[in-house]
Amino acid sequence: MSVIDTVKSDLTTAMKAGEKERVGTLRMLLSELQKAAKEGSGDELAVLRRERKRRAEAEQAFRGGGREDLAEGEAREALLISAYLPAELDDEQLRDIVARAVSQSGASSPRELGKVMPIAIAEVAGRADGKRVSAQVREALGAA
């Protein structure tokens, strides 16, 4: 079952249950997924990550502006979107992936970050934020 089908099913359930906020979020998510599919970009996980990131950035902006009510709404939307994404890698798993990428690339200094990142990002496959991966790579190269 594709992510679009799952979202459609959850949307129907939320509509029947009268969950207005959930319905709104799921409609937006379904719209973005369908738009990406129509444009030929069938990477549903990329759409989910992008939308989750947008919500996280909006939450930070609202908190910075003193609008806790709006920030909480954005946080709830991000959490709902996260439920459709694969589980995040824990630090130990990420360290293992980065160690293999460093070994595979033959990099030995922080200046060779560009050799390691594509290998690490490909293996992570969206299960960790790029900033986390970059930080782990920098740490591994600094210690190497």
C-alpha cells in the first residue's frame, strides 16, 4: 500500500470521526503527494520529509514570535506527518553507517567531507536528517 493510499484511508477515517485538525493536515499532505506524483516526482518520502521540515521551521518561527498557540499546531502537524515516515536511525546505527562511508571513500580529513557525504546519505536513505549525518561525518573525520 502506497503512502497516498494510506493517507486517503486515514483521511476518510478522520472525516468520519470529525477530527477537523487531522483532516486539514491529511488533506494538505494528500494534495502535496498527488501534486508530486502528477509532476513525475514519485518520491513520496521526499515529499513527507519536505512537509515535515516546513512544519518544524514554521514552529520555530512562531515560537520566536511568541505565538505558542500556532507553534503547537505546527508541531502537531509535523508529528502527524512523521508517522508516515520510516523510523529514524539511532546514533549508534548512524555512526556505523558513517564509519563504513568514511572507510569506503578513503577520506582522512575534514576537508574530504564531500567524498563521504554522498555515500552516507545514500545509505541513510532519509532515515536521518542531513544535519545529523553531516555532524557525524565531521566528528568521524576529525577523529580519523
